[in-house]
Amino acid sequence: MNASIITIDGPTASGKGTVAQIVAEKLHFHYLDSGALYRLTALSVMRSGINPDDIDQIASIAGNLPCRFEKKRIFLGSEDVTEAIRTEEVGNTASVIAAFPKVRRALIDRQTGFKKAPGLVADGRDMGTIIFPEADLKIFLTASVDVRAERRYKQLLEKGIPANIDSLRNDLIERDRRDSCRKEAPLVPAEDAITLDTSSLDIDETVKRVLSLFARKSSKCS
């Protein structure tokens, strides 16, 4: 299959989702929000009332998610859960269950299935290291925890969701620790990834840098 792949990994609130989506639109590529799959699993687990330590049941839920992505909307069955999966509670639960190897393995085939011509932009935490190690361009986006907390704070307020910036900062620190220290697919840059610190960059500047890096890579391969 002739399909180019760009992976954009990074911690929570680094801007990877927004950047990946815009890059995909500009290149007319498909887009994979891998984090949404874990959030969908988390939401399903929270609603089911099953024991959060029952890894087998959680993996079963992950492997059989009745979800679909339509443009910028995300559906679980017939329900639009685009906003429901973005709460802090769901995000924290997703971070916990993402540490379970069985859950991660249950979602591998679903993620690799997004690879289609002419190309794919995939964002997450292990896109360049585990899911698409063959990617043409691997980006690792990062930013200081204070900048990321401020970004998340503004996002929540814009949605009318009350938030406390100190709590958000502490949550980010804990998520970073959990994501980076897990045994299965820890949050680390791929060896051949290019790290971009977005602390002082806005979305447009970051998108331009990613597109420029991809154009450079493509010209070398042509």
C-alpha cells in the first residue's frame, strides 16, 4: 500500500491533536486520534460499572468498541460522545487503563487499520515507537508543564467547564509520570523522531514546521 505516514507523539496538552488534524487536512491525508480510542474505552468502562482492575474485561471492551469517526465527530454506537470523552475524569481513566498491556494490544489492529492512501497523520503516545515504526516522519511534540496546564485551562473554560489550574498542573505531572514509566509502550520519542518544543510556538507555527519537515523528507525520497 502506497501511503505516507506522519506520526505526532507527545504528552497531554502538547498540541499534538490539533496540529495533527490540521496537517492531515492540508495534506488531504487520513487522521488517527489514537487517544480517542483509549478515551472511548475509558468512557465505556466507567459507564459499565465493571471493576477498573478487571484487565480482561477492559481489554474485551477495547477490542469490541462500537465506535466510528465521522469528520470531527466521534460516535460510540449511535451516540455522539465527542465532548463526553474529553472530560478530565475520562482522560485520567484513559491514562490508567492505557498502562495495561492487554488493552494496548487489543487496540493495535484497529489503529493500524487507519493506514490508507494517500497517507495518514497519527497522533498519540506510541505512534512512532510501536504502532507505525515505519513512518516517513516522526514528530515528538512537547512543552513545559506550566504552558500545557495553561492551554488545558483555557480549553476547559472556553467549553464552559470549571477548572482549577493548580489541579490541572498536578494531573499533568501525574499523567506524564504514569505514561513515561509504564512498561508497555512508554511515552518516549522514537529514536529517529524530531522533537519540537511548542512552549513558545502557536498552532500555525507548529503546523508550518511539521509541513516543512515532511516536504524536506519527501524531496529526499523522491
